Amino acid sequence: MKLWGGRFSQELDPDAWQLNASIQFDQRLARQDVRGSQAWAEALKKAGLLSVEEHRQIFKGLEAIDSEFKEQRFAFKDSDEDIHTAVERRLQEMIGHAAGKLHTGRSRNDQVTTDLRLNEPRYVTLPNIMKAKKKSLEIVKPETLGVDVAPRLVTLKVAEPSKRKAGVKLPDAKALVDKLRNEAKVI
């Protein structure tokens, strides 16, 4: 799914696309993105922008997508720029036209912020700590689970890391991608 570039006269350079795509990083936010989209669908329904049937289709489609993520069956495509486009594309494949309404009044910044907030760790509350204290604990030794906890690392010496070399200014994105691919070997 292509988010931008509608006014471009040519296709985007593949190296620039690879540099811009974040799907390999934000896949971990997949289930948060689905939950945020479900909440947004609910808001659109309450605002009268989705019919009951459209809301049902979107919600069921998002539940199915969440199951695909949970069971690691979700198939990413090369055209998925980020997790949001992957979810939107899959929803479109599943339910058709109604999927396009999910983006009504929603910005990419809103989606990113929501996903990141949903991904924040949850903290315990005092009442839940008190409830947990009343429960009995089962002590399990690692050996009973088949886990070997013998130390495997040996510290040979502790030293300050070597000084970093000065950075290099590159003439263009192609040169950057080339360095990342051939020298750093990170893409």
C-alpha cells in the first residue's frame, strides 16, 4: 500500500524506499496498531461516520488480523511501508471498501503515538499488589523445567571502548544506502 507520492512522475527509487520503510522495526507494534484501530472504529461509529454493518465488518476484520499476528500467520508484503499500511492493506483484502473508512479523520502521527502509548509497560497498582500478596507462591527450580542456569560468559577484562572515528558527509541517499549495505552490512 502506497501512502504518498501521488504527484511523482516516476516510481520512487528502490534504495530511497528501503531507507524510508520502517516495517522491519515497527512489526512489534502490530497488535497495538490493531487495538488502536478497533478503538478508532468504535469512535467513528459513535460519531455516526460508520454504519453498524461497516463497524461490524471492520471490527471482525481487525480481530482476524490480530489472530494472524498472534499466531504469526500474518503475511507481510514488500509494499508494506510500515505496520499501519500492512494492517490497512490486509483489512482491505479481507473486507473491501469499508476498510478505507477506518482512516477517516486519522493521521499517521496519531496512529504512531497511539501504538507507542499502547506499547508502554503497565505498572502495578497498590490494590493489585495487596491481592497478589494473599496468593500462595509456587517455587519452581529451573532444573525441573529443563533449564540450565550455569554461567556461560567469562569477563576477560574491563576496558574503555576505543575512540570513534569522525563521521563522513555523503553526497546523496544512494551513497548512504551503499555504505549501509556494503560497509556496515545493516541492510
